[in-house]
Amino acid sequence: MSWITEYVRPKIRGLLRRDVPDNLWTTCDSCSQMILTKELHKALNVCPHCGHHMRAPVMDRLKWTFDNGDFTRIELPSAPVDPLGFRDQKKYTDRLKDARAKSHLDESLIVAHGTIGGHQAVVGVMAFEFMAGTMGAAFGERFVAAARLAILQKAPLVIFTASGGARMQEGVISLMQMPRTTVAVEMLKEAGLPYIVVLTNPTTGGVTASFAMLGDVQMAEPNALIGFAGPRVIQDTVREKLPEGFQRSEYLLDHGMLDMVVQRKDVPATLARVIGLLMHAPADVKAPPPRPQAPAPAAAE
């Protein structure tokens, strides 16, 4: 046998058999380009090829929002685990266990407090990774707790939405959270505190029909799907072709349902500026350096 057979070929086979981590690459939901997961995380889960804003995990969202990524999570009240004893293909309690194991979260809303641009703020982030961010009794308890904490700290409440709507396994109890969260928003308004909503992709169902559209300032990430029913359901109902970009952030901005559409990287600075204006305090945010000006063209002789 030659040295190629004895030495080179086994080395090549060893290289080909080397295990590649499953999470090394991520495919963009919009343009289908392959992106190194490490690079995608540096870009705040925004596709560098097409600018598509992918879903963001709750803990990453909190780190990106608060100054220096420093925040304190609060202990949140619990609620009856399975008030209706619901079962479809599996028990509701089993679905909750699976969701908690996969997401490492205990519910679809996480609440923390800290500073944004030097301003105290309470931030609630909806976890789409937990049962599609659906709203149930536990969610309502947490939302009310977040509002009460904001009132106690005399700080604004910021909510990042991402949800498929009410949680069907809790039936009418989940629908009762719509007026309940609305009352919590009214508590903030009576206390004279700002309530700011950042809508992300997707925000649908009972969440859109309640607290998600009641902000003093409504901002959204680019191309986020925002609506009560999905566009396919609406099109089948009205039997008409829907406009281009229907129910997307930019469409809603053009029709007066949003105040602004903000790139993910600009959300913390925008929140700091808005909080400063609403709380009548200057934002502790460094202005970006001025862009270099192109030299003026020489005058013709």
C-alpha cells in the first residue's frame, strides 16, 4: 500500500466525518440566505442580506434594551395551572411542561426593570417561544404586576409584543385578560405615567385587540405582521384582494395606526428619547458622531 492509502485517505475521511454543530448556521425566513449564527447574533437577529427582523429570544431582547444589558427580573404572581381541565391531543398541563422545558421560561411574559438611556423603566417582553406568546390567566396576572411596579417606581411601562393571541386551552378565561390588561393600562394613565408599546412580528389576535394598541406611543419593527385576524382569513371573508403589505408595520404607519417604525438597533435610543420627552427629563444617550460631509464640487472657471 502507498502512503496515500495508509495516511492521506484516513485523514481526509476523518475531516469529512467531523461533526458540525446543528446551530452553526441559520436560514433567513425571508430571503433563505444562510447566515452564521454567531454573526446573526451580533446583528441582533437581523438578516445582513435583506434586513429581515427575525424573532428575538426574551433574554436577548432585555439585554439589548437596557443600558449595558443590566436589568433585574421581578418575581411574578402565579395563576391556576389548568383552570378548565382542558385536553385536546394531550393535556394542557403536559403542553405547559413541554413549553417550559423547551423555552426555559415559566410563562409567556417576562418583566424586568432597569434604566434605558439613564431613565428608570419597567419592561415586559412577550415570549413567542413559549406557546406562541399566547395570553392566559398567568399572563394577565403578570401584566397587572408590571403596571403596579411601574406605578410604584413612578416609571414608564414598555411592552414588547409578540403573540398569536389568546390561549385557546383556557377558553373564556383567556379572553377575560383583554379587559383586565386594559384596566392595567388605565391605571398607568391615571398615575400620569407613559405606556409605550413596541410591536414585533407577529402580534395578532386578542393581544392586538387589547393592550397592544393602547400605547401612548406605538412603535413597531420593520415588516412586522400586526392584526387581529390573519390576512388569509380576512381575504377569504371579504372576498377581495388585499393591498400590498396589508397588516405590515409600514402599511399601518401610513394609515395612522402606528407612530413610528424603528430598526431594531435603534429601538433603545428611540425609547430613551421618547421616555425623556414624556417624563420631561433629558435622555442620557450619546448622539451619533456627525457623518463626514462630501467635499463641495469645484466651481467652473
